[in-house]
Amino acid sequence: MISRAEPAPYFVAVVGGTGSGKSTVAERIVAAMPVGSVSVIAHDNYYRPRPDLTFEERELLNFDHPDALDNRLLIEHLDALRAGAAVEVPLYDFATHLRLGTTECVPPTRVVIVEGILLLVDPELRARLDLKLYVDTDADVRVLRRLRRDMETRGRSLEQVRKQYYETVRPMHLQFVEPSKRYADVVIPEGGHNDVAMSLVVSRLQQLLGS
């Protein structure tokens, strides 16, 4: 636990549709800040575990709906970090749609980045985020990035990716993700490739650490 004299963590949300470049934005922030001053939490690791279902049944779940995520646990973790305590973040296996048996210890660093597509949908969760960044990237770019990621790192076939995109990813983006952009403090077109926007965000955070 950090000393009471230390400032509470400053929570930065990096939000945007699938394949928008959220991870690139987070990586550029981490690279520009002093070593050890930034931690990153992925909202994806908070998918609800459903060991009661078979693999085939889990394959049919809508992972792009807000109800698929355990926001209550994430809120508890953010509150603990703000109070100065480290937290054990669950790790999620996208191949089996289950949580792994291990966790990742995340310390209460000065800046904590929380990355995910649905962070701004839940009012309780949104209220805990100090700086809300929305990464706004064209749909055709996003779908190509998702296709490559799911096939290369998550063991999905082209047909599986196509089916999921049209049945859940795209409808949920239009229903939940895109409308949540209204809650963002900063909208970053093209994400980490937008040098002007990234410079402004990094400068703000560096100023925060300097103070």
C-alpha cells in the first residue's frame, strides 16, 4: 500500500471500438512516462467466467454486451487502487472463454490506464475515470485489424470472425460503444497514430506527475 502522503492514482480510460487502436494509445502513454509511474488494466480481463456452460455454449455468448463484463469487480479494484492498495486482476483466456487460474498484481501507480470498449457505458464505472479518451477509427480499418487479431492470436477461423462481427460486434458497437463517445473528454481520430493528440494527452499527464 502506498503512503497516505502520496497522491491517489489518476485513472485514464482508453475507449473505442474493436480494433480502433486502444492498445497503441496505451503503449504510447506508457512509453512517454517515467518508468514505474503507469499501470494498465484491460477491461477484457473482467469478462464474467461461465464454467457452468459447455465450450459450445460459451461460444454463443454475446461478449460485446455490457452484461458480459463484471463491472462490479472492476469498480472494487479501482476503489482499492485509489485507496492505495494493489489489486489482483483476473486473466481471461479468449480461446476457452474462461478465466485463467492466475492473476496479475497491479500496483497503485500515479497513473492507471483502463482500456476497453465499454468503459463509458456504466455510469458508476464512468464516474471513477478521471480522463476519458475515445479512440475513433473508421469501421473498415477496425474490422480488418480484428480479423487479423482473432485469427492470429485467438485461434478463430474467418467464418467465426465474420459471424461474430455481424451478429454481435457491429450491432453492439452501434448500440453501446459509439453512443458512449459523448462521455469522452478527448476524441482521438486514428488513435496512437495521431501525434498531435497524443502529444497533448502525454503533456497533460506529465504535468500531472510534475505537480
